[in-house]
Amino acid sequence: MEERRDRIGSSGQSAPAIDSTGLAAFALVFHPYYTGDFVMACEGRTDWRGRAAWQVRFAQRPDVTPRFQDFVVPPKRVVVKHKGHAWIDAESFQVLHMDVDLVEPIPQIRLRTQHLSIDYHPVQFVQRKIELWLPEKVDMYVDLHSRRYRFQHDFSNYLLFSVETSQDLKEPPK
């Protein structure tokens, strides 16, 4: 996954140099590669904005080294432990919404809070005739160095990159 951005507007407040890329990947918590890193529990059926949904709670397992997100504050790399809730469509099993928080503050970089509220929606890729549920909007709330910040990300103009390969096997010449 690669992310490119156009920075538009200004909050009027001097924000820290935070490069908040990778927000589009949070639904990958449910990918088989990462599911073993989290304790997950279905809390029951509910609805999300009028759609029937399963609400799932997840939290970083304490016995597993986190590998989903990290912060790089030269010369250090600090891993992040997450917990949160997801609302998963009861019919299609697509992630509709996620709320993600830190399991604990990260004192090495003076990060007390990071809360993400992520809305997903279907994106059509006409040429490949495929529909993927991808982030539409992410609100990020951060308490860093005893200052609070809000970042809003609106996602659009998705591009799908794919490579098709084929192999033609022949008997070697005699």
C-alpha cells in the first residue's frame, strides 16, 4: 500500500511534524497475518448508521511484540499497542467503522493519547471490475507533549495497481 497526499488548509495552530501515513491500513488488523497479534471478541449484533453489523472488540496481546504500527523518532523506533472496536457488516462482513486507541501511553515520546475514528465505504475499480471497502474519512485525536491536536483525513481518488503474470512451460530442447 502506498499513500500520497495533497495538504489543503490550515488549522491555524502550529501542529507537530507528525507524518500520519498508514491510516488506511487499520482494517488489516483482521488480516490472517495480524489476527494472532490481537485478542478479539464479538460483542454481539448491533447496527452502524442503519446497517446491521457485528461489533468486535480487539486488543494487542500482551505476550506478542506489536508489529502493526510504530513511531520513528530518530534515532528511536517505538512500537505501538492498539485496542479498539470495529463494526462489521452482518451480510458482507466488510468493515464499516473502527475506533482505535492506544493500549497505554508511550512515555518515551510523550504520547498520552491517539484515538482514530475511521469510516469505510465501497470503492469501485471499474477497469478491474472489483469493489473494495476502503477508508473514506479518518479523524485522529492526539495528545502529544501535553498538547492536543485533531487531524482530519478525507480519502479519495484511489488507484488500484495490479500485475498479472503467466507462465509458459515447455520441454527443454533435446
